Amino acid sequence: MAHPVLSRRALAAAGAALPLVAIRSRPADAAEFSYKFANNLAITHPLNTRAQEAATKIKEGTSGRVEIAVFPNSQLGSDTDTLSQLRSGAVEFFTLSGLILSTLVPNAAINGVGFAFKDYGQVWPAMDGALGTYVRGEIAKRGLYAMSKPWDNGYRQITASTKPIRTPEDLNGFKIRVPPAPLWTGMFKAFGAAPTSINFNEVYSALQTHICDGQENALAVIDSGKLYEVQKYLSVTNHMWDGFWLLANKRTWEALPPDARVVVEREFDAAGLAERQDVAKLNDTLQGLLKARGLQFTDTDPTAFRAALKKAGFYSEWRDKFGPDAWAALEGAVGSLT
């Protein structure tokens, strides 16, 4: 998925203009329900492609009663700002990583336990099954509604501007940007790193100005966010699987007639499943694309990183924080971690 290299200003300007001209096709007052769908990803990311397709099908499937405008690229604010807007009802839909959602729903971070999922053969049965059901129940307690199918962000990799990360020891003292969530901070502190919590819309500038020497994200985000412009090394760590819950404000969700809710959830879940396939295909090609854009790839041994976390007491600490129910759901999918 090749994209021309744009300046950050040009990219922001393009992103700001697109929803206004490409997403709404008729006046808002023509729809009975006119809702906003926010996310933090570039408009080129598969999540936004599929979200727009779903919005079109929802409009058709509800005979124009429900119109959803998609706002990519953190246009409505940072993740934490938009989560507040979602809770107040100013935004009706929002895709958010469970790890960032954990600032409101602590156990939503359970899927992000470091080096827990060995591969997608463990991820999707867990997230579409008992573990996902458990997390959705926790989300519902906070006045939000989560669609039944999480979307994919992908396994996360570490990038750096100063040196390749080959072993756990290479993380000692390493200044790394992490999203604003305790699990991320806790994991990198267990490695002896110096994590700094920064919202994604500020990551590029933080790397450019060397506030941080590195960051970690899925390949698709590294590509669509053009982080290769400000990073030199990429270590294939697969340290964490991360997805997106498609969240709705519970009050505005329940304001939709039951038949409209059926259409909305059906189309969003179908779009989520399609987006998973898109990300899988994209990851097959992104290593070559990112290497061509200058990133130097380094393979790592997950066994060494997992052993370092276990030795540091990371798994025992988070087992106690998540509690027996959440931990049992996780280990039921991935096996014993402690």
C-alpha cells in the first residue's frame, strides 16, 4: 500500500478536508439520526476504508434514517479527549484500543499483556469468544456499548532512531513513547526502559524533536502515520497484540430504534471482519515497503523478552491487578503465563 510522502502540514490539511467533502453526501437534517464516528488513524488505514463502507451500507439499510460521518486522524481530538466526548454523547461512535480504554475500564487492557498471544490462531478465538465477552461486560458497566467484533490493529513492533532493539537489555534506559495506559508503561518499566505517555496525534512531532527515541505500533500504523520519516530501526518484537473496540455511547445507541441498531451492528461487525483481512494482507507487504522507505529491520527472540518480564514479576503483578476472572479468561486462551 504505497503512499506518497507528504509533509505533516499537507497531510493534516488533506485529512481535515476529506470528511467534509467525501463522507457526508446530504445535509445532516435529512437524516433522523446523524451520528459521528471518530478514530485516530490516517484516512488511508483500512479501518477508515471499511468504516466508510459500513456508513454507506448503514444509510442504505436504514432507508436514510441513520447517517454516520467518519472523522479520521484524531480530527475531533486526542484519544483521551474523544473518549470524554463519547461518554458525554458529543461523539456517538469511537474506535479505541482496549489498552487506552483501560483508563476508564481497567480490565479492557487484558488483551495487551506483553507476549501473551503467540499468534492470530489464539487472538481471534479469544477476542470473539470468552475473553471478548468478559471485556464487553466490563465496558457496559461504564455506560458504553461495544460491538461484538473487535477490529484489528495488529501485533506491535518497536522502532527507534538511535539503535536497534535486539534483546531485553537494549531497552534499559531507552526513551520510548507509549500510549496513555498503565499496562504499556508497566511493561516497559519492567524492561528498565523510560516510557513516556503521549497521545498518538503528537507522536510524530515527539519523535522528530527527540522527546522520545522510539515508539511501538503495528506496521500499518507505522506506515500510514509516516513514522519511517523520523525513525531508523524497526525491531520485530510482536510484543503485544492490539485491536480496536468499536464503542458507542450507550444513551445514543439505545436512542436508535431496535431495527436500526440491528443494521448498524451488523454492518459494523462485517466491516470489522473485513478490516481484519485487510490488515493481514497489508502486513504481508509492509515489511518490504517499510524497508524501501529506509527502516532497518531486526528480528528478535520472544522467549527472552517473555522470560525477562516473568523474572521482573510483571505477569504476577498484572494477574493480581486484573483479578482472577480476567486472568482466567486470558490464560484459558493462551496457557499459563506465571
